[in-house]
Amino acid sequence: MGFDPIGRSKNGEVTGPERQLAMVFDLNKCLGCHTCSMACKTQWTRDEGMESMWWTVVNTMPGRGTPKDWETSGGGFDEAGTARAGRLPTREEFGEAWKFNHDEVLGGNGKPDAHLAPKGDPKWGPNWDEDQGDGEFPNSYFFYLPRICNHCTHPACLEACPRGAIKKRAQDGVVLIDEEDCRGYRFCMEACPYKRIYFNAAKAASQKCIFCYPRLEKGVAPACARQCPGRMRHVGFLDDEQSSVHKLVRKFKVALPLHPEFGTQPNVYYIPPFAPPPLNEDGSANRNGSRIPLDYLRGLFGKRVDEALATIEAEIQKRRDGEKSELLDTLIVYSWPQDIFPDFDGDPSLL
Ligand code: SF4
Ligand code: SF4
């Protein structure tokens, strides 16, 4: 694949890359528009065998997600670093590519009143529970959670592959599957606790997000990040002190990994979501309450979520008081694309 790979060392451990690329997703700016998903789909997953693949998905939370119930499907490592058993999701749980009645709606075959609808009787899809959320009106809530492969520092997929077909690149920590070496055993799919690997039956190979590495090598940001109208996907090296990724993860510590207890040390981080205050019975706002239950957020992002939310709230108050806030300036992204992916601000139309 034309890079210096990191695989297993002789004692079975994975050595770290020289540098690690990361993404930070600001959940307060995600519109749920799925532009990221479509950008990825049109760039990478249009071939035969890839019809049901969404290397980047945007799930509504709380929800059962993609594939269905991925959060309780096992994989990853326990606290001692021992691999946990994982379950292989079915094609139905990922969500099949539905067929629609385009022939009736667009084909002019005598059904002028036909509405667009899926054929058959699908029971699940990649975003079956979109915009449903949880809670009782008027205090119901939801938020969007975009997910890709986390290009983990301790990738359970890599450790599970008996062929050594999964590699972590030395120059940027991107995790890639070598399809020439893959034999389609799918142990990686069981082992990944985020269930971000798909199986291509036409190729008999596992496939997943490649962090758009051919674009990275030309100084262009991944398609999902570049096309995101919410400007919510920051891309950069964790050790680059000038990058927004470094500031949000390491300096201000407000960007957190999803399900850190899965033990793979993800390199995708999230700014936790805020929501309007819940309403009291008389319709007044309960300023001390949290519409999104804090325990739910702790379950997703770990106990550090309290500290992260408190830090952001304190910075918002600083701005209200007329003071400057480097953290809020970083989150706002005044200058696009330089402020959000400084090393990858090349124009994709010139590729
Ligand atoms: S998210 Fe899953 S597929 Fe991606 S590197 Fe981590 S363990 Fe592997
Ligand atoms: S393109 Fe951006 S705003 Fe739209 S769903 Fe994806 S991450 Fe959210």
C-alpha cells in the first residue's frame, strides 16, 4: 500500500506511530444533513459489493444506531487489556440498500399519483430511528452522532486479524486493511467494538474508512470533513500545538473519545452536546437541570464529560462578560478551511 506499516511487534504488541492524525467532531454543530455520508459514498463506496456500506454514518442519539445495537455487540479490550469477545453484525443489522419504486414515480408507466417508497417491507435501515430521540414532550431531546473508524491507537481489528492484513501507518496512525491480504474471515468485524467494518461479499474482503489517505497525501482534507456544511469536523495531528485538534483534545480537554471503556484508544473525539434547559410544569426554564441526562452522556463519553461541559460553559460566560476565549474562537472556526484542518486545506477540485 506504499507506506511504512506498523503491525505487531515480536512480543505481540503494537508499536505507536510517529505521529497520530485525529478528528474532532463538534456535536453542537452537526445538522444531521448526511452530506458527510454522501461525500464518502460517492468517493469510495460505489462499486459492486459496497451498496450497503456507509463508512461514515450519522446516527440519532439516543438510538440503536448502525449496525443495530452496536454499542452492546462486544469487542475491544477489558481494563486488563484482554480482548473481549465480539459479535458479528448481520447485513440486516447494518441495513440493506433499499430498492425504491423509481420506475413508478419517474417512469411514466401510468401511476401519476405514485409516491416514492421502498419496495418490499424493510424492517431496519442505516438510520431507521432518525430524529426519534428520547424523553417526554416538552422535554424530549436528541442529537446527532457522526461515526467513522476511529483509527485507534490500540486497534482491536488489527490484533484480531490472523493474516496481518490490517496495518497502522507509521507516518500518521491511519489504520488500513490490505485487501490483497484479507481473506474475509471477518474476525476484525467481531473485534471492533464500534462495528465500523463492513464485509464486501463481491470481493470476499473487509472494508472500512481509509481516512481518505490518498487525499491526505496531497494536502486535502477527508471528503466528509471538507464537505461538512456545519464545519464541525476538525482534522489535524495531535502533536501540532497550533492545530484545533490539539487545542480541543490536549490543551482545553473538551474533546472526548466515544466509549473510552472499549479500550481501543480512539483517535476520533467529540465535543459533547448541549441542549436547551428542561422546562418546569409552568413552562419556565429549569436552569439547573439538564435536558440530555448527564448519566447518558457519561455512558457515551466517560466521566470526564462533566469537566468538559463545565469548561465550555465557563468559556461561554467569559464571552458573555466581554472577555476573550480562545476555546470558543477555536470552536467557532472563523476562517475556513485553515482554522479547521490547517495541514489539509488544499482544494479538492484541483486533485
Ligand atoms: S474503530 Fe474499529 S475498525 Fe477502526 S481502528 Fe478502531 S477497532 Fe479498528
Ligand atoms: S455533513 Fe457535517 S453537519 Fe452534516 S451530518 Fe455530516 S457531520 Fe453533521
